[in-house]
Amino acid sequence: LFDGEDLSQWTGLGRDSIPRGHWQIEDGVLRKVETGEVPRAADGQPLEGGDIMTKKTYRNFELKLEWKASEAGNSGIKYNVSDSLSTAHEPVYAALGFEYQLLDDERHPDSEEPSHRSAALYDLIAPGEQKSLNPAGEWNRARLVFRGPRGEHWLNGEKVLEYDLTSARFDSLFAASKYADTEGFRTRRAGHIVLQDHTTDFWFRNIKIRELPPPGTTAEAE
């Protein structure tokens, strides 16, 4: 999805191009450029932000990438995202979808909530307490598997959480989350992958995706 040279497989969420000034490529690395003090929604997302999404949608996949946070940095990998659903809600340039949270856990205040820490399924499931997170300024490896109703989040080679959309556990977690009243959020099963603009500097590289067959057709992804 990103080979260090161009963003031909991406576009701006709610836009027809990459939002100018928000993203740039530096020495083979994709940088989310800090945008400073800007108007924000109640959850901190910029009202005129610059989330970018894949042009293609994905249903069953394995995603791998490397990421690096700035001090007190905040971003996320969102998936199962609908462009039309996202732009129908404020802020219109911020994706609505499941989120693999990316955060400087040591310095960002969002880490006070366990389900808002790095590698969490944001506002739904906290990562395991034994996760290994490299600090701001150092690279981390994210792996995300989404196949059928099941999802897994991995951080630096270790699985930190898993979930099943059809389970009673997920029912109760979803009902208590910020997404509970968003019609269509949970029932859709194919969508774009998004890199989040949360105003702070953030870096990404080696973004790769592998489409998987539906569950039951071959062995589960390892």
C-alpha cells in the first residue's frame, strides 16, 4: 500500500485527493505533518483534518506496517471504514470505523483509559498488559488481521487482543462504546483502511496488505 515513493493507492477521506499540507514523503517514510492548534471535535479530532484512506476496500485481510510516534503523539489505523458513513457525521474528514490505536502511551493523556492505549481496539477492547511498546521516536510493528467476524491486533510480534463480532462479550462492549448509536457501524463487513490525522507528527513505512479467503475456505491465517 506504500512503497516509500508515492501515495497512488490512497486518497483523502471525503476528498478527491490527498489533503495538501497534512502528509508528505521523506526518505521513503510517510509523515503525518503536525498541524498545531486547530479547531477540534469533542474527542480531539481536527474538524478540518486530513485522514487518508485506501482507494480500494477490503473484507478479509492481513495488514502490516511500521509506525513511529512523536512525543505525546496520537494516530490510528482505522478499518472497515465507509466514506459515505464517515462524511455523514461530524467531523466530516474523520473516519468512522474500527481503530487500531497508535499512541505515545507515556505522554498522551488518552492513555489513562485502557481501551485508548496503543494497539487497543479503540474505545472497545484494551490491549494485554504485557504488550511490548517502543517509546516515542522509535519504530513499532503493527499487524492487524480481520477475517469474517474475527479480528486480531498484534504489536511487535505479539498478539495483544482478539475479538469476535458475533460474541456476547462484543455485544456488551459495543453497547458501552462511543459507537453504539452509529447506525451501520458494526454491520458493514467491507471497507477502506485509513491512516488517521490527529494533528500530531506521526510516521509510517512498509505498509503491506494481503487479502485473505473467507473463513472456512482455507486454513486460518497464522
